[in-house]
Amino acid sequence: MRRLLSIGCAALVVVGCGLNGRAPAPAQRARVPRSAPPADPIRYGRQIFLRYGCVACHGADGKSGLANPNAKTKDIIPPVIYVADGYKPAELKAFIRRGQPLIDKLNPGGPTPPFKMPRFADWITEPELDALQKYLFSLMPKEAEEKF
């Protein structure tokens, strides 16, 4: 029984994080049957944030902290709590669809940052994208909203 449990845990690590410890790209994930979105788009958006693995890089609270060595964004993956400050809803949805395959380097002569924003265009549905955008905008700290 203990051996079976160990094998099961190892399988979850490989499937969930990939062999190199990074979350697999959306194209490598199994398709999950989708049900109708719940009435609360922000709650549904949080489910989407978790389902597509955004949490792996941006953190459970959207504040990031995951190191991305030599990334121009201060060697970390940027937080998503301030996206409402930098994007209009349609711009954010377009960014999520296309991803960011090239990450600017902090030191041009240094190594390429290991993490990039995957392209979700072929995976995320329009209702999921709408809910995810609403959820990400809801993360803006209240004190930050008052400054704008």
C-alpha cells in the first residue's frame, strides 16, 4: 500500500509539474470537461486561475515571488494583483491568449530567463477568459485603487 501511494504521488508530481519541475504547457495538459460557468464570475475566474496553473508562477494570492533569473522584471515573475492598473479588459484577454514567448533579459549578455508566459489561445474558452479577467482585476489592492 505504501509503495502504491509513493508511485501515485510521483505520478502527480510528473504530471502536475512536468519532469523539469515546471508546470507543463497547456498543450501538454489533458483536456478537462467543462461545465457551465457559475453565476459568480470572480469565483469562477479563481477556479480558472487554478485550473490552468497560473497559480504555479503567480502564486495563490497573485503576488508572485517565483524567481525567474535574469528576467527584466526584477528576476521574478511579475505579480498579477496590479493588472487592472496596466491593462484594459480586452488588452489583458489578448495578452493571455498570445502569452509572452520571449522574456526581456535584465542582463542582455546573461542567460535566457527560464520561465515564460504560455499561450492560452487554443485552450481557454471565451467564458473562462472573461471570468479570469474579472478575477485578476478583483485582485487590485483597495488602497491602490484609491490612488487612481
